[in-house]
Amino acid sequence: MIDHSGISVSDFDQAKAFYEQALAPLGATFMTQVPLEHTGGVKVGGFGRDNPAFWLTEAGAQQPPAHFAFAARSRAEVDAFHAAALAAGGTDNGAPGLRPHFHASYYGAFVRDLDGNNIEAVCHAPA
């Protein structure tokens, strides 16, 4: 249903480096930066697997902070996302594990990014 979405960030280059590291275990990469002449001089760029689906815009920290859940293909990817996001400077907001209050196979991990957004990786597959 959602084709793409994004957040505003206080420091594009720092956020880009954070998300490059945090999203790598999920198979996502930084795919494109929009030329500054098309954005009025504002840094804008997108991450994705096949096409840019998660965008950053340097326009100050997102207010209020947002929540984004990124799809993981396995529980191991969720674990790797959590470790990578913490190593990139994120703050733990929920260690990897089952969240049966959502559904029996919901396996997720939560991290606050550099601007305080709650990002998550989730796998819905049974063990």
C-alpha cells in the first residue's frame, strides 16, 4: 500500500551514515541523492532494496519523532539490524525478541536513531 515515505533529519550526512549501517543487514542501501538544484539546496536521499522507499530530508529533526518498521526476511536479520543500529550510534528501545501481544510470530527489535525516531526491524515468519 505505501510506496515510499521519509523523515526530516537534523544532519543529513550523519543520518545517512547511521542508516547505511543500520539498514545494511536488511539488504537496503543508499540508492540516490536528489541533485541540490531540484531541492532548493536541501539534501534529500533515499534508501531501499529494489527502489528508494525510505527518504531522508535535511530539514531539522522530525517533530514529533516518527516510528518506522522495516521488513526483515529472518529473525537473524532483526538481530543484525539491532546490533548494527546500536553500533552506528542508536539507542536501544527494545531488544530483539518475540512480541506475542502483536501476534505469535512477531519478532522485532527497536532502536532510537540519532534524532530520536523509533526505528524497528520486524520479521513475521514463524521461527
